[in-house]
Amino acid sequence: MSNNKPKLKDILFLDIETTSVTANYAQLSPTMQKMWDRKAAYWSEEKSALQPAEWYDQKAALLAEFGQIVAIGVAYFYEDEYGQWCLRSKAITGKDETSILQQFVMLLGQKRFDVRRTLLCAHNGREFDFPFLCRRMAVHQMPIPELLYSPLRKPWEMPLLDTMEMWRFGDRRSYAPLVLLAELLGVPQMPEDTLEHDKVSAFYYQNPEENLPKIADLARHDVVLVAQVYLALTGQPAVHPDNIFYVD
């Protein structure tokens, strides 16, 4: 492996959990329903003849125009007093997406995440997490942090790391889910009762107040998985479970 690696303490790992912006298709405005119908017609032509409302349940959470962020898992490495690497993980969550995004921007503004040296890392981040964050910030008319997007930089100049791109090794056709990659690389998995990602939106709308904590747990565990996969891909030892700290 190359020695030209970023310093671990300069990487902020993240993972977002998303839901559809409304509980179901019927709750969309007439204009948004028309826009969704156009997307659903394309998918029905290419794949299967589901109704727009059925496509909405399946796919709305994956599109920033029709989805929202309900949790952002963040994690970073630090050295303890014994010189051992530790990993701290937390989730920014709530029913108000604007508040979630504002808290995330405030986090990026902290001194330890200096824009001159900090890198953001996510799994499939360049195609999902990073643009989803930017688009939802734009929807709420929020300034987008330079770490996430700058119109003056080319895409490959942005300080963004993506563990899925690292796994591709130049192959643009390959897609490997985080859980599969973790299994291949021997990274300890999440608890067996962890919520499945494709069920997050439906689970959230069953009871947002009661179910948000479990979605936050998913974000906290997912972001640790991203960090551990990053270590494996860069030839570095995994952080011992005793040195992983989940905080509120």
C-alpha cells in the first residue's frame, strides 16, 4: 500500500439515513405527483409495471428531490493517552431536516475540521451522500460548506474520499454494498437486529418519535463500518471494539 495516505485524524466519516419527504405518494402536491409520475413511467418501461405510488414507496428516499435526511452518522479517529487509535461515533438526528443540516454544518465549522486539511469519507459518497447533502441544503436555501462542494474546484479536486471508489480500483462498473465489502475484508458487522436500509422510510413513518432512535443507531453503526472498511482498504489495523465509542 502507498504511504501517501491522509492522516486518520484529518478524516471525518459520514453516513446519511434518508426517507421519502412524505409518508406516501398521495401526500405529495399535485405538481410533485406529476414530476414523480414521469420518473415512475420510465422505471415501469425499463423494469416492471408498478404504479407510481408503489415506486414512491421503493425509491423516493433515494432521490433528494423527493427524499429527506433524518439522520447523519459521523465518526472520527483520535489517539488516547496511551497512543491507541480510538473511534468516536454519533448521530445527528431529528424530525426537522433543517436543524439536522445546520448541526452538521456547525460540526464542519469546528476547529478540528480545518477546511485546509479535513477530508470527508463515505461509502458511495460521491454518488449518494455528498450530493444528497448538498441538494437538501440547497432546498433549504442554506450555504453549502466548502468541504462538500465548491464551484471553483473540479470534482476530483474536492477533499472527498469514497470507500466504494477505493474498492473499484478504477473499474467503473462495479458496485459493492458496504455490508458485502465489510464481510469480504473481515470487518466486524453490526448487530443482527439492525434495521435494514430499504425499510428505513416505512419504519420511520410508522412512528417517527419512537423509531428515530433506532434509525440513529443504524447511522452510528454504519459510519463505524465505513471507517473500519477504510482502514482495511488502506492496509491499517482495525480499531478494537473496546476503543469504539458511541455517543448521543
